[in-house]
Amino acid sequence: MFSWGENTRDGFGLVKSNGLVKANTDGCVNFIHMKSPITHLSAGNEVVAFIRNNGKRVSFARMQDDKDGRRITGKLKSVEFREKILALSCCDAHIILLSEEGRVFCLTQSSNVPRPVGNLNQVIQVACGDQHSIALTQDGKVFTWGQNSRGQLGLGKGEPSTSSPQPVKSLSGIPLAQITAGGDHSFALTLSGAVFGWGKNSAGQLGLGDTIDRPAPAPVDCLNLKKTIAISCGVEHTVVLTKGGLVFTFGSGRYGQLGHNSLRNELRPRLVAELWGAKVTQIACGRNHTLAFVGSFKKIYSFGHGEQGQLGNGVKMDQSVPLPVQLPQDHIDDQKIEQTFAGGNHSFALCSSTQESGKELNDSNLGKVTQTLDDDIINRWISDCDSNSWKKIQKGITKTFSSASCLNGSFLDKSRDKHYQTSLKHSGLDLSFARLAFQKLAKKNKVLAEVKNVVHRILLPSLNKDPIGVEGLRVYLIIPELLRVFLKQQRGIDITEAFVFAILRLDPDKLQVLEGLWSTLPDTPFRTLVKTFHYVSAELLRMGAEGCVVKTFFEGTVKVMERLYEVNCNRRIKIAASNFHINRANCMLQNDFFNSFHRQSCIFNTEAKCIVYQLELNYSFAIHGHLDLWVPTMHVSRETALVDAFQHLRQSGHDFTMPLKVKFQAENGVDEGGVSLEFFSLLGRELLTMEPKTLEVDEDSGLVWFTTADGGITDEFYLLGLLCGKALYNQCVLNLCFPLALFKKLLGLTTTLDDLKELSPTEASGLQYVLDEDEESVAAMDWVFMYKGQEVIPNGEEVPVTMVNRKKYVDLYVDMKLNKSVQIQFADFEKGFHKGCPTQTWRMFLPEELMTLLQGDDNYEWDKLRQNAEYQGYRPTDDIIQNFWSVFMEFSEEQKKKFLTFLTGTDRLPRGRSLSKLQMQITSLGSTDADEYYPKAQTCSVTLCLPNYSSIDTLQDKLLHAITHCDVFGDA
């Protein structure tokens, strides 16, 4: 072992003088040659401790003052143990020890008799700060005890100091690779490289960009995606090592311990440039100094406080850049450095001879991480499932499947280190591993039944409703793969119920994160999710959903289905909406049982809802006695349809529960639905050009939104809403090209950035850029909390957009654009809409469905038009009819839509009146000089008056001319 630093000249009393080699002429580095190797050690400010004799003995020496007031190393003392000691960590004055059995002991300053710490068991790591301690258990739980003056225990605000271990609940479910502690601060590192810090932050040692203490674990977002594999803490500084061998430091730089050639504090992780390219493999922090080991060079670099020789450079002075420790070449050649340590003002390097490299350290089981589920464990369970080994297997199943941490650390996607890319949009999992693992478990019914029992009874009720990071939510992606196996064996209904309520218990913010993870799932696991809840919902209906308990469960599964449906709408590759429909629910749609859903659910298909909507409209008309009575008619001119409509609506005394009838002046057509369709088609064009302007067309999307300009508007927004409501009430199309956001607002749903992307792609892309870019890019943008010259928060002009508040800024911007800036306009529109459509049944539709109802369906089944056609004066086999369909089927899509407008007055048909239900009538014009006439259309009866042309070419010319100038050739 090499040692250097405070009072190392006597080798701490570990060997006699002949076993201590002064490695350098100046004696700055000593080589201690021991017969019984040291397997682990730790140094605090007041004590140094070593594990010897293969873990059966712990030796320690305390620092004390001599008669001249100088600090010297006291006499070495030893304690023998029956249990093998694997690791230890030193606080300022006491020592925490970890045994092979996973128990924790403490040696205090007042007693050399080890005492157990609480009831801790199955512990795999321990760490100490100055006055506090941390323990990590095999199933991923973190416990802390000691002083909590600066929040270093991570228990939350206002929690007192404690001598008994307390669970850090906010880390529940997080699969951890390491815990560590410094003076009064602490860190935890996950299996996928996420870093959480808490406690004292006066010098920025938590790396959060400020100097505010944290009483509970906080994510160090700056280290995301850096592939962090190790963390070490000094009294007020922190060092991080990445898989690529890079070193980042932050916190106090008072002694140069950050290695940046300055004495400045760093509030965020900063790369140590001097070590770039060296591929560091180990790091260690003393109180105010840092060590970095480069295995390929056999070099240890040191920097920071050097007054006690702890830098090993022969000069007892501080050093702010990494320089090599002066290890003696004659000893280093035949020794391999296994592990470096630093603590207090001490530095150490444990070595082994090149022939025996790594034996002792490998046997010590250091560096254990949270247990995970793998193939070896599953193979043991299903192969040794006899009566003799069953109790042991049961314990293993309970340990693994009762712990969210164990599951969250399993099935990681380690191909090209993808799990290190865990983020809000990437879970870090390869769920195909989970599927294969659970399929293998299913080979033994006894094992699978025990797994189900543990998950149902222990895991699901214990899930944290507010997990601190994405890794804590992985269990919600893994469990559906397990449910898939249970449901295949007809045994998963009850456990699915528990899982549903676990999802719905999540805090809203965390549920939103989970939905983000759902949105990026590959197709197969996403379909598994949907199929799971679809199957269970259908089964509940089959079992009789009128039961109180079943009904509550059913409502829960439907709520999850609805969230999955919303996620599906935003997925890059969507699955068909029919995957969410439940046939039995469609048949029962009019049942009172479904009133609790307002019938607005993805489990009902649109056709079923349209039928109910039609029935309720008929009922509304009938209850007011209007079905067989005379209905007032709106008289309008084709040239001034909008002005005439507004004038009519402004008159008092209207009964808006009555159906709408329209008559064009100087035309004889009777409105049986066709005239109204044409009327609203005309309004759709006029509303976009009316004065004063109410709507603006976005240049990028071509969609319309309410104008914010004040141009003499009085009641126009109210009348616009009234017309839209009236169109919906009469099942007509008013296609104004509104975005989905309007229909979400009408249904009381929240608008998001995705809605702005549809309406204004360029504007939204700038906001997405703010969310996606790194800290440097966001800072360079120099944006503040403003929206087109308006402050979105008080004093917004003085509040810069940063990494911390950028999500808030984007949300406020979207809210301003889609809500607050048009608040008055939309309020008037909404008031008119409710007036024009007095039945509230339309609320059962989803936003996409409501948009199609008002703006029409563009799903054209042209072949259905021919199948449903009827003929008067012609037979289907006549040449003129055969020629007509030949010409029509050769039309382009745009030409076919023009024909539809010519025939019905609109190129978008109301939902429920698709081409499969449209019955076109083709009649003979009855003229002897047929080639002299053009076709005519009677929109009110959907009739085409077709002359018997002499040739197909003439028919084509005349028909194209007619549909191109349909305003002239239409006949209501």
C-alpha cells in the first residue's frame, strides 16, 4: 500500500519499521509492505481505519494533539470480528462498518466495542459525511442517520437529527449504483447514471447552479446523459467520473481542489480540462483535495490542499491543476494499483503484486449495486422448484418482486449504452427482455403464482406516488408485460385492478411524465398496454358492470384507456382508434351506467355516439313539438348569405331548440337538409373574408384562429359561435378550418404545445427549440417572459428564460396564445355556440370527433356513391350511365370533390352522412338536343339531372364545365 499525507511517516503502526519503505528521498510517499493485505480503508478528519485479515479484523488510529498542540496519529487499535467485514466508512470521529451478512456496526470515539446500527439488514453499501451516515440495501432502499442541520439526511424540510436510521422516501423505487457523502452533503447515483444530491450547498457542492441547501434529494440535471459511473465528495466539493473517463468537479475551489487552475467556486459541474484524454478510471476526495487514477498510465493525479503532503508531490503547498503523484518507480513496476482512497488529509493506493492482481479486492464484494432480475435468477427458480429449495425461492421472489427498485433496474437497454440516455422521452428499457423473462417464468405455475401474490400484495400498494426520476416510473412500463402473462392464463383481473389504481394514484406531474414515456414506446409494448386494459374492461362488462365494486374498477380502467388514447393521438406512429373501442360498451351506450362518463370516451366508437346523438336530437325536436309543426324559415340571398343570416339572428324571439330551415331567395327548393348544407358551405367562404374581420388564417398551417385586432367588432364572435352551434345542431358542415384546440376548449380540455404546433408550426418550433436545447444555447437566446410585447408574468421583461424555468415559459406562452389573448373572443363564441346547439349531448364526443362533426368528414369512399345511386328515366346498363361512371372514376381527387360540391353544396359531408349512406339520384333531363345542355344538380334532393349525351367525350366536357362553375349550374 502507498500512503502519503498527514502523519504517514510511521505507517499508522500497521507494520514494524522494517516493513515501512520511505519511497522518496523527501519521504512524501511511503510504501507499506504487509503480510496480510488491507482489503478496504477509510479516513475521516479524526480517524483512519483499515480492514485486515480477510475482513476479520478492523484496525484504526485516531488523530490527537501532542503536548505542543500538533496533530499526530494515535496508537493503532484493533477489533476482531466473527462476521467478515466487507467495507467501512469514517465520519469525523466514528466508524461505520458493513458485514458480509449485510449488517451495519458502529465504532464510536467513546467505545471500541462495535454496536449494531438499528435493525438494518441486507445492506450493500455504507458512506459517511462529517456527522451523518448513509446505507443502501440490496432491494434499493436508502437509510440515513446522524446530524441533519443542513438537510444532509434527505428526509425533507424540517426533519430533526436522528440517531436511528430513517428511510429516504423520495428515493423509493430508484435503482441505485452508489451512495456517497461529504462534509454535510450527500449523493446517490442510479444504474443509468442519474445523479441526486442533497444537504449543504453553500459552495455549490450539489451542482445545482445555486447555493441553496436541499433538504431532500434533487436531480443534478446538468449531469444527465453524461454516463456518470462514480461520485466522490470532499467537505465542500464534489467530483464525478464518467464512463468515458472524463472528470467533472464542482463546489468549493478555495484550495484548488476542483483542478481548474483557479480558486473559484463552481456551482455547476465543470470538466477538468487538464485530464481530458487521460481516461481516468478512479476518483477519490479528501477533505479539500482530489485524486484521479489513470490505470493505463499507472499514474495518480492530485490537486487541491497540500499543506500536509496529501498531494504526494514533495511540496507541501496547494495545487490547482492535476499533477502526478511522485510514486516510486522501483516499487510501482511490480505492483498494480487496485484502488485509491482519500479522506481527511490522507491519501492511499491499495496495491497487489502483478502476479496476484485483484484477488483480495475481488473477494471482498465491494461495489455491490441494487439487485436486479436476470436470466440466471429466473433459471434457478424454475429449475430448482422442489420442496427442499422452495422456501429459498420464495424469499428470492419476495425480495425481487416486492421492490420497485429491483424491477426498475432490470431489463435495461445496454446496447450502445442506451440506458444512459434515460430521459423524459426514453425509459432506458428494452421491454423485449421483460417479455422473454416473464414468458420463462410462466413455465412454472407455482413460481408465477408466487410472483403474482407478491406483486399484488406488496409491490403495487407500496409504489411511490411521486417518484423522483424517470427511473422510478419504469415499473409502470414493466408490469404490463407481466400482466400479459397473467391474463393469458385467466388470472390477472384482480392484479390489474391494483395496477390501475397505482397509476391513477400518481401525482399529476408524474402521470404526465409516464404518458410521455408511453408516447415513445415501440409499437409492440404500446399495443400490449392498450390490449391489457381493453381486455380487462371488456371482461368487466361481461361480468356485469352494474356491481358497485366492479363499476369503480371499470371506471378506473377506462380512465387509463382514455389517457392512452390521448397519448396515441400524439404518437409518431399511431395504432388504429378501433383498438380502444369496446363492442359491448357500444351496445350499452344508452344505459344509465355510462352517464358517469358523459359518454365522452374512446371506448365508444364514433358511429355509436352519432346514433345516440341523432336519437337525442330527434327527442329534443319532439319534446318541443317541432317535428310535425311548421318551422320558421331563414330567407337569404346567395350573394349576401352571411349578412342576411346575421340580420336574421339579431332579431329577437328565436326558439333555438327548433331545427333550421333555409330558403334561398328566388329559388323553389325545399330544405330537406340539402339546402342547409349548401347554405353553411357558402357561409364557410364568406366568414373568412367578412368585415369586420373575426378570423385570421395562419400562413404556415392554413388554419384559422380568432383575431386579436380591435376592428369595430360588436357581436360578431357571438354570432359566429351561434352559426357553428346551429350547424352542429342541424348536422350540417361549417368548415372554417379551425384547429383541434378550439374543440378542446369547447370541451373544457387543456391546450398544449402540440395544439400550437398544429395551428402555428413556425411559432411552436421556436418554443420546442427552447425545450430541447442545452443550457448554453438557451442562455444565448436571451429570451424573457414576454409574448408579443406583453408580459406573461409580473415584471416578465426582467425575467430571463433559463433551463430551470423554460417549461414554465413555454406553458405560459401557449396559454397566452391559445387562451388569454383571445379570452373575450372565445367567451362570446362559446356563449353563441351553446345557444345555437341547446342540447349538451355533443359533449360525449372527443375533440377529434367533434371537429369532424362540425367541419365534415374527408374520408371519401367514392365506390359507395355508385353502389347507392338510384336512377329515374335511365337504367344502370344504359350507355349514358356507364359512360358517366367511367368519366367520374377517371376524375382526379380534386375533381371528384368538386363534383360532390356541385351535387350537395359541400365537399365535406357531415359525420353519419358518409358516401356509403348518401343516396344520389340520376335523372334524365328529357331534352331532344341533349348535347346543347349542361348537367344540373338539385342540392336539396341530391339529384343529378344528366342529359343523354351522344358520346362520352361530350359528357366529359359538359360535366367538367358544370362542376367547375357549380355556382351557375347548381339548382336548389
